[in-house]
Amino acid sequence: MSAAPPDVATDRRFFGHPRALATLFGTEMWERFSYYGMRAILVLYLTASTEDGGAGLSVGEATVLYGLYNASVYLASLPGGWLADKVFGHRRAVLIGGCVIALGHFVTAVPAVPSVYVGLFLIVLGTGLLKPNMSTMVGGLYSRNDPRRDAGFSIFYMGINVGALLAPIVCGYLGQEVDWHLGFAAAGVGMLLGLGQYIYGWRYMGHIGEQPESPITPPERSRAWRSVSLGATVVLALFAAAVAIFGLTAGLVQNFLGVFILSVPAIWFARTLRNRDWQDTDRSRLKALGLLFLASAVFWMIYDQGGSTMSLFAETHTRDSLFGIHFPSSFFQSVNPVFILALAPVIASLWVHLGSRQPSTPIKFSLGLLLVGVSFLVMVGAANAAGDGATAATWLICVYFIQTVGELCISPVGLSTATKLAPAATVGTTMGVWFLSISVGDVVGGWASGFYDSVSLELYFGVSGLLAIGAGLLVVMARKRILRLMSGIR
């Protein structure tokens, strides 16, 4: 990554951090408003009857589609990161991506089911360009050993959650209480506000992300076209073979896309680790990143069900009132951001206060996994309390509190760690790969969600929770090996 100019690197005007962090904070806040606004009502829209203006899908179809949408958003981060590294530069990639996202949201506002699918596709493309490159630019504000780095990512993460807090309230209310497509349109307005914030703050970013880190050469362009053509041909051939054997169904398309998404990071890690151009330190750090990638995938498999199984549980098994005040069920998705905003400064300050005494990255990851697992064991109690009716809202509030603490142990730390472990010439691409851990988790979580209405809720939440706890214990046991592979980075 291009070195930060001195006025950016030494700037402390934003709570002790560079002023450019405020620009990235605000842009990410409004982009996440648009994303979580869509997420707050997507499954509810998909499962609503056509008479109520919804798509009329079954719970299984809707949750799998939701998982694939989330997974595709992060899958697109891989080519988005590569295009930023090689063609656009991170700064322009974010601008282009934001424009495409806004267009996608306004397409979903057209009152027709096909328009929603087209809009989702555009949102996927735009987010692929924006999401990894925002995080890459945050990393570019600090040197690898700057003690403010993890705290900076935690502050940036607060911006994500301000947007996530507002989105269900605004888009959820408009979607559930007025019209689904009006809720989708509100998400588009949020993205436009984010673009305005980004363009205004352009002046504060110095040279961060201004130019491609490793501009594409003519031979690389030719190889890229050959690789894309060959890959597309192979994928289409496999899809045609699957259709010939099983017939063309919605289930086949969903499963094929899921397998494709799972294969992409496996192929990337296998090919990258065989690259003879890397130094031994780079290769070792990529191996560590691969192990943390798997831990992250398990975390997001559980956590990202907040918009699917947790949303459905809130709609059908939870009383939508608190202290006598009624609210739409989508409002529950604002609880987690409230806790993030309350706890993120505390956790960020704790890491800074502890300095070199803070837990290592593997231990932080294990804590995140253990806590998200415990949260689903609490959901077993919530399901048991609900029975065939509805349970108190406090159950879900408790679950979201536990998940929030786990999220703060793993998510901002993961973003920071990925930028530190990535080879210098491919930070954008590697960040795109890191976001694929969320894709993998969302694919598996989407498939698992298909069992939500076919087994008991106690069994569903219990098995999922124990799986995450088991993964957390494995990370604890492997922590010394992971730290050796990280080659001096904690």
C-alpha cells in the first residue's frame, strides 16, 4: 500500500486519529445503513404472501436465498479488491461501487418481484467494489505497528453500527408498516448520503488509495482475460451438466452457487500459497490468515442468521412490545448496533490500555466464537420459553448482547489483522479474500437455516451453538501455532 503522507500519518484531529478516518467513518455508516436497511426486511418480504405485497416464498427458500445474497456480496469483494489493486485504485473503486449500490437499491424500489432480484445483483456488484477497499484505506492511515491501528478499526466499526442502528428503524418501519418497496428506496437514499460524505471528505485523504498499488501490465491483462474466460467456461459447463442431470430448478441454482462460493477461497489459498514469488514470511502469514479465515467463517455462520432465523423468530415467537410500546419485529435488528455503540469505545480503549499485554489475535478470535456459541444456547432457552406462542423480548436482547461482545472480539480485529498479514502489493485482493470468510459462513448458515422449520428450534439452536463453541476451543488449542505462522504479528 502507498505510504501515508506525513500530514495524514501524524494527524490526530479525529479523537487522536487522522481526520480522514472521519470521512471513511461517515461513508461506511451510510453504506451500511443501505445494506442493513435491505437486510432488515429482505427475508420478511420474501416470506410475505403476494396478497401482502411480498414474494410468497417458503421459509426454506427465503433463508437460503438470503444466505446466498449475503455470501455473494462478500464474494464480489475478491474481484473488487483486485480491480482496486490493479486498475482503479482503492479510492475510485469505492466511489464507483457506491454509485452502483445506490442504483441497485432504487431498482429494488420498483414494485415488482423481478426488480428486487435485479437490484440485489447490482448491490452485490457495487458492494464488491466498495466494501474491501474502505477497510484497506483505513489500514492505510496507519503503519503496521501503530498502536492506534486496532482502535482505529474499532472506531470505524462504530460507523458501521450507527448505520446498522438507524437502518431497521427507518427502512424496517417503512417496509413493514407502509410498503416493502418504500423501505428499499430509503436504503438507496442512505447510499446517496454516503456518496456525498465521501466526495466532500476526499481532500482529507492525502494520497491514500489514490493510485493502484500494482498497476496491471499488458501481459497481466491478457492473463486475466484468459483466466476469466477459462473460469467462466468451466463454470458454465459444470452448470449445464448439473442441469442435464438434475433438471433446472431454483434449488439447483442455489446449491450450485453455494458450492461455487465455497470453492473460490479454497482455490485462491491453494494457488497463492504455491506462488514462488512470495517470501517465506509472506507465505507463513498467509497460512495464518487461512486458519483465522476458517474461524471467522464459523463465527459468521452463526452471527449472520440475525437477518434470517433470528428475524423469523422475532416475527413469530417474540412479543413485539417492550414496556407497553409496540414496534415492528425488524426493530430487533437495531439492538445489536446499540450494544456495539455502547461497548466498542470500551473495548477499543481496553486494547489501547493493555498495549502489549492485550490478548493475542487467536485468543480474541476464540473468545468471539465461544460467545456467539453461548448466545445460541441462550436461544435454546428462548425457544423453550416460547413454546407454541411468544416469549418476552428480553430473551433476544440478552442474545444480542452476548453476540455483540463476541463480535467486538473478532470482527474489527479480523479486519485489522488481515491488513497486517496481507502481502504489501495485494492488500486489496487479500481483503477481498478475507471477506470471503463471511461468504463461506453465510452459505453454510443459509443451508443450515433451511432446517429451521423442519426440526425443533431447541435442536436447531443447540447444535449450532455447540459447533461454534467447539471451534472456539480448537482455536485456543492451536493458538501457539497460529502465532508462529503470523511471524511477529500478534
